[in-house]
Amino acid sequence: MTVGAPTCLSGRGARSREPVHAVPASRRRLRGFTLPEMVFTMVILAILAKFAMMKLVTPGTMTVHAQAHAAADLVRRAQSLAVVRGQRMGVSVTTSGANGRLAIDCTTGTTPCNTDSSLTLTQGVSLGGASSVYFNTLGQPVSSAGVPLTANSSFTVGYTAGASAPVNTYTITVAAQTGRVSIAP
């Protein structure tokens, strides 16, 4: 044994007093990836997946939620106008199906009615359900004759991809006795 040479006193080298050799750098690199390399790879994959998902999602599926809330807000506006103006107001489906239209209108014989408004759905979002709902001066839903409703009225807002069943559908319900407007997916 040479003086100054490192020796190993445990394991294989303890018996033969062989010098300890370091693992070569090329062999050490074969063990795996470092944590920063893995994090960087995951971040790149996540960004690519986000762009791929954006290509798969259509504008209709992305906006159906917001359009359903806008339709519910229009129903609530008609209810508020009936209370504020002290006259019966109605909400009717003027165009059903894809890119449907929902409109606020005054009942016949009531004046003034210069703040009518409407909502046209876009991006292929469809509208269906009740043909019209009226509100009396208390904000309660009534029939076209002014009789309080005994059953809930509802509108549906949804998006259909091709000829299949609707992908996203929201139901806007007007409670019969209270006039509460709610949205359920």
C-alpha cells in the first residue's frame, strides 16, 4: 500500500485494502432527471395542453353559462319593471332554437312602454321553454289574463354540438308563487 492513498475500511475494500474510486461523471448522469428539469418539462406540457384544449372547445360552450345568466337577468328586469311601473310586463321567447331571442314587452293596453329590451343569444346557443311569462305589479308571475300561476315557468338555454344531445344546458325557473328567478345547470 502506498502512503497517502485513500483506503476503504468497510465493504469490499476492507479486506483487500484497495483504493476508493469515485463514480465517473458520465455514469452519475445516467441515474435520472433533476428536479428543475422535471418542473420545466411539466410546465411546457401544461402550456401545450391548454392550447390544445382551446382548439377543442367552441365559443358556444364557453359562453353558454354567461348567456344563461344574461337571460335570467332579463327576466328579473321584466319583473322589476312591472313593480316600478305599476303595470303588467311580460318576457317572451320571440325566436326559439339556435341564436334564440328573449324580449321584454308590455301587455296590451298598458302605457307607457318605451324601455322594452331584448336579448339575442349568440354562438349557436339555443333558447326554448315557456313561450312567455308575465309579472303583475307585485312582481308575481301571472298568466296573460292576470291570474297568478300555480306551476313554475321555465326557459332553457343550451348549446348543442352537431346533431347530438345538448352539451351544456341551463334551466331558468320562475317560481309560481314568489316570482323567484333561479338558474340550474
